[in-house]
Amino acid sequence: MKRRLYFLFSDTAAARRAVADLGTNGVATGQIHTVARDGVDVSGLPPATAPQRRDTLRRLDRGLWYGNLVVFTLALATLIAGWALGNTLAWVLALAVMLFTLGGGALFAMRLPSVHLDEFRAALGHGEILLMVDVSSDCVESIEELMHRVHPDAVPGGSSWIPNAFGI
């Protein structure tokens, strides 16, 4: 699974220099996505796709979370019904599903970073430029250190998980 790092820039020239520096440090242009409000000059910067601009990742995030809650609730109802009817197999399987969804939910809520585009709407509204950089999880620290060292004007905005599929 990859991570998406978010960096805000106040001007296009600084964002272009950051993209060039990221490129010389092994980050392909296809792994960098630029988001800005309409009217901001982003020429020369790799554009974000429509799903990235719509923050499809947030919808996927919420869909997985709510799906997990629904499965847990159905398993709880099955557990209660199985127990009331004396069906040992039903309540044991329901308990196993509940433990699985509890573990998945805990992993999702506590271990996976969760920053989304909505958190940058105010900055984008003020004309700032957001670079979203997709890297493997073992490169996160080196890219953050590079941006901090070479581009101190870049405002780090955190990171999020991204699937390796779906063009998100």
C-alpha cells in the first residue's frame, strides 16, 4: 500500500521547483498530482485526475468504514439470534466475524493515516497550490525530510493511505 503526502505551496514557481527536486530524487511525475482553485496558474505542474480532485479516496474511506460497521451489526444480530435459538454454530461464526471486523476497524482507525482533500479547501480557496505525492511507505520519511530541507516554505499537510489501484 502506498502513502499520499500533501504539501501546500504559496506560489507556482515554488511548486515547480519542488516537482523538479522530487523528480531528481526518484519520484516519477505520474506520482505527483497538483490541485488548485480555478484561475491559479498550474502550467508545468502534473495535474490531478478527476477522481483525485473529487476526493474519491475519502468516499472509499467512508464506504469501507460504514461497510465494516454494517457487517459488525449484522454479525451482532446473528450472534443474539443464534444464542436465543441455541444454534452454537451461528453464534460462534457471528462472534468470529465480529472479532474480524473489530480488528479491521481498529487497524483502519488507528494505524492507517487519514488526511483528505477537504482539509485543504480553505488554503486552496486562498490561491495556494497543493501537491499530492504518492510514494511507497518506506520512502515517506526521506521525501518529508527532502521537502523540509530543500523547501522550508512548503507546508506539510500530513499523509494518507492510497490503494495501488482504481486511479485514485
